[in-house]
Amino acid sequence: MEKTLLLAFALMLVIEGFLPFVAPKVWRETFRRVTELTDGQIRFLGLSSLLLGVIIFTVLR
């Protein structure tokens, strides 16, 4: 189980690092836009990501 969690964390880091490495200007502009969102919009994005992750995890399990 620990190895699986570490592999999942490693994959997340690879995915998170891909866009800043390949297209730093696009990443910077996207990040700037995210900082302009309201707290409610950010919470909605976070909740949507959590729910999607749980659904995918449940389906693949």
C-alpha cells in the first residue's frame, strides 16, 4: 500500500511539473487567472477535483 501511494504521488508530481516545463508562459498566465478567481470559484474547482478523483478511484478499484 505504501509503495502504491508513493507511486501515485510521483505520478502527480510528473503531471504537475509537465506544463511549467513545456510551456512556462502558458502556465504563468493560467496561474495568474486562477489567482483572480473568487474563493467560491476556487472551492468549486477543488470540490469538483475531489469528487472526480473519488469517482475515478471507485471505478478503477
